Amino acid sequence: MQRISERIFGRSGGGRRIWLVFALLNVLLALLWFFFVHRPLTGMQAEAIAKRQSRQEKIVRIENYKNAHLDVKAYDTQLRDKQKAVDTALPDHLSYAEYLTEIQRAALSHGIRLTKVLPGKKEQADGLWKMPLEIEGQTDYFSLLDFLRDIEEQGRFLSFDQTRVQAKDGALLVSMRVFLYAMPETGDGQDARTENDE
């Protein structure tokens, strides 16, 4: 065996040289593999991960936008309904005659006998028109609660300034001072709301 290796590698330490050459070749191949295979693949992997994360973030943004704006028609309808509720709560005129009719209708439907409904003087405060209404009547407890609930459900913005309830002869005598509110009109007949929105 030694003879064979001496013939192949020579007698004077050729085996060591070959092992050294093999070792250098292995190191060179490892370096070549690291710089020309492993490093580019690692860079491409990091780039692919970054692209995937970017796509996922974009998908999340799109999904969030779609969830926030599901249906434009439904959203427009919802906005119109909200505007209608605001217009009901704060109309552009006091229209107390219409409101007095509503109070009378609510009182009749709940069995309240109104003895006085008197509108006061209209004034402007905090950018709104307000007008007091003096309401007096005779009723029982549950009819009064139903009447107040009915007034509240009409959607008109009101404030109760004074409420007095007194028991007399098995009935309740009720005296209320209610303020009606409305948006003031500008000089050109437009609602102040629309002018501020522009």
C-alpha cells in the first residue's frame, strides 16, 4: 500500500502536498459556495419576506378601507338620515305653531287636560334661536310620563327650564317651562348650518 502511494504521490512528502491541496480546494469551494450561492439566496429570501410583509400590510389596509366603506349607497342613506334627525332637532325656524299642535295631540292621546299653552318671546342665545313655552295641565302620574316620553321621541331639541308638579284633589297639576330651539337664518335666507359647512 505504501508503494502504491509512493508511486502516486512520490516519495518525498507528496501525500502531504495533496492533502494540503485538497484542504485548500475544500476551503476555496466553501468560500465560492458561500459568496456565490448562500449569500445571494439569503438576500433573495430576505427580499421575498419583505415583499410578503408589504403585501400583507397592503391587504390589511384595503380590508380596513372596505370594512369602513362597505356600501356607499347605505352610507349616503345613513348620512341623510342623520341630517334629517339634526334638521328635526334644530330646524331652521322655530315653527312653534306646528309644535303647539304636536303638544296638543300628545296631551289628547295621553288624557292630559291642558289649561295653558303660552309661547314667550323669541330670543337669540349661544348662536341659536330659543323661545319659551309655558305649559300647564291636569293629569295623573303615568299619563304625565307617557306625555313627556312622547314629546322626547318627537326628536325636537328641547330643554325643560322649570317643572312643577302638585297633587290636588286626586290629580296632578303640572306646570312646565320648555324652551324650543332653532338654527338662526343668515341675511340671505340660508340656514347658518349650511353656511358654516361651506
